[in-house]
Amino acid sequence: MPRRNAPLSPATRAAQALRMIDPVTGAVVPGIQPASTFARDADYAPRQSYIYARDGGPTVEHAEKVLADLDGAAESLLFASGMAAISAFTETFARGDHVIAPKVMYHGGQTWLHRIAERRGVEVTWIDQGDPAALGAALRPGRTTWVWVETPANPNWDVVDIAASAEAAHAAGARLFVDCTAAPPPCLQALALGADIAFHSATKYMGGHSDLTAGVLSFADAKAGAEMRPIRSLLGSTIAAFDAWLLIRGLRTLYLRWDRACANALAIAQAMQGHPKIAEVLYPGLPSHPGHAIAKAQMTGGFGGMLSLMVTGDGSIARDVARFCEVFVPATSLGGVESLIEHRKVVEGPHSIVPNQLLRLSCGIEAPEDLVADLEQALERAA
């Protein structure tokens, strides 16, 4: 019989972790190799490419191959956390570099950029990335080295046109870094749209079970990935083998979890739109969202599991809604199987411009009717 020769879908490749079946035992679950060091052969040559776990190892390499495949990357590198990946990336900045970044973005990355600007002589221009003209106005041809965008942006979920941003950045001699944490590979291929680096806090959707921390940088150019390897090693920020193994496990269900999270978020957004105690629903899956058209064009596998609710009243009402929820868990993070809610202003640092009445929701895989009912009862009690 003829063999199947059609290419496998990304969902299939993820579910089978690239079909790396153990050649000795036939195990269908990837193994874990936790060694911190690797013995050389009789000629004192490395037996394979592994020398010391700070440089990576078999389990880390397996996870990176899956991630590079899903991201369409020349190479992906794993780090111990999202912030470890960001810190390694910013080690490539030199004194006098000009970087463009959004005013509203992941607060940890924003805080780190402020620190870099204050202590290392890097100039950062902060823009409203929801304004299509802002990037062009901020670019300095021949001077700007990196443009940082986040889409959808945390926590107002602004949507950025990646292809247009890449074109503008490259025309000015800059490169494009895209934070894709809220839009993982099932819905967004940032590198295919022109990004030079796609970043993910793999703690979130890629891990998916709130039991690991990880960060990943996926590179369009293998040379850029090779240049990052020694930085990661010297910083000691490589992910541990056990966490890499947990990440592989999470990636195998990524596409299923993503579909359910997107469906739950849309159900909640539709239920809360027009609610008398909700002033505004921020979700790119709603036609009323300013970035809906761009999201529909570049997010091809759903609009995400994240949304924010602007409650009527002040911040105390928002905090009460969060603490009165009985299904949503009041906790920081996103992308897990459990739904989370947080009063974002309390969590972010001194540079935050998030409105005090904003609640950030991460939708998990629970029954949507339970999540909607939970928000309704919390809103009733808080009011």
C-alpha cells in the first residue's frame, strides 16, 4: 500500500511531540535526561553535542525542536522563565541603542526596559502601539536597533499589525521583537509575518498547567540563535530538564486547550457585553474591538483566551469582583487549564498606566456556563 505523503498538521506534530519514540523501549512518552554533566569518550571528545546542562541537554533540545517546529523558526532557545529570556535578549543591547516599546505591555518586561534605560545608556521611546502612525513617527532610520511589540497587548489587548510593523522596522534598519505570549502558535505565526524574534512566556499557554516556568526565543535567522546561546550559558538561565519535560507534555495538548480557552473567552465576552455593571469589554474577538479586523487577518486560530472587563465604579468594586469569584481563581498568570481573575492595577509596578477598574481574565477549560454564572454572581455581590 502507498504510504501517506501529505504533511502533518501542526496539531498532530505537537500531540506526538514530533514522534520521537524511544528507539530502545518503544515508549510513546518522551523520556527525561536530568544529568548536569556528560562524560567524554575514550578520545576525550564529546559523545554528542552535550557537555554541561547549563548549555542544554537532550530533554531541553527535544522541547526546543518542538517549539521551533510550531513557531516556524530556524532555531528556538528555552530559558528558565519568560523574564530570563527577556533579560538574555536585552543583553544584546549596546550603549546608545535606540529601542521602541509599547506604553502598555507585560509589566515585567516594561520594568526591565526602564532599568536598562536608566543604568546602561539605552534610549527607549514608548509608543501607543494601538495608534498605527505611532511606530513610523518614533523610528529613527539607522539609529533604531529594535522595535518591541506585543500582540494582543497585556492587559488591554490592543492588536498590532505584525507585517506592517516588520516592514517599517526593516526599512529603518531595525529588527522586530514580538511578544506572542497571549497568541501562541495555534493562532499566530509571527516569524512568517516578518518578525525577527518571537518571544513566549512558555509558563503560560505552552506549559498550560501552572506547574512550570519557562521562556522561549524563536529566531527567524539561525545565526541570531547561535549568537544567543553563549549569552544564555553565561547567564545560567537555561531551563532545567524536568521543566523542559513538563513543557513537552504541555505542548502535546496545546491545540486542544487553546480551542477551549478561545471558546470560553468569546462566550464570556459576549455575555458581559452590555451587562449593566460592565462599562467595557476588551476582547479582540468582538467586532466592536478596534483591532478586530487585524486580529481576524493575522490570528488564524481563534482570538485568544484573555480578555479584560472594565467594571463600573472604582477600583474597590473591581477588587471585590475578583475576591467574590468562586470559580475564577484570584491569581496572577495566564494560559492554564484553570480560569484566573486579577485586579491588574494592584499587581503592576509604578510605571503602570492600567485603569483602576480593569479586571484581567484568563479563561481556562472549564464549562463556559459556570464561568459566566460566576462572574454574574460576583458582580451582583460587589455592587
